[in-house]
Amino acid sequence: MDKPTDMAEAFGAFVKAQRRLANISQRQLAKASGMSDSYLSQIERGQYKPSAEVLRGIAGALHIPPAVLFVQFGLLDTDDEQAPRVSVEEAIRLDDTLTQDKKDALLHMYRTLRDSA
């Protein structure tokens, strides 16, 4: 495989993982990001390279900064000074050492504490 195809497949796997961590279906993510189910499916399988507008839509639907997806897709450098900051919620979602139940509990606790301040 060539590098652009590998990058598209890796990006698709990343989007799929983020969708699963957010505990939403492919159909829900497609609707929330303003695209068809089939187009999102093709992105997740690495068959299409989405535009910046589509990346922004996916990021918004997943509640993550667009820069995270831009970096993942190779559109932004990952120099320390330019790397996007990851929110507490993103860090919890991205932590692959936690089960989904633990992530849900942490997210609930964090939101409760944040909103009561």
C-alpha cells in the first residue's frame, strides 16, 4: 500500500475508535456531522480522504477540536508549540487503559464537578 492509502486507513480507524468511545452509532455521527451514512462508512474504511469542512463536521459531532483531526490526518504539524491541547474529556475518551464503563463514570463525575463549580 502507498502512504496516502495507509494514512486514509489509519485516519478512518481513528474516527471509528472516537465514535465508539463517544458511544454513538455510525448513523448518529453521520447525521450530527452533516454527511450521509455511506460517506462516513467509506471514510472509516479509509476509502475517502475527507475535506477540511468534513473534518470540522466530524470533530464538532464528536466534541473534539478540529485540530485533533487535522493533526491525525496529517494536515497540521505536530510540533510541541503547534500541537492541539487535549481537553479532560478527550483525554478520558482517548485513554485505552480504561474500560467504557470507567470512561463513562469518569466523564459523568468530571462534568458534575465542573458544572457545580
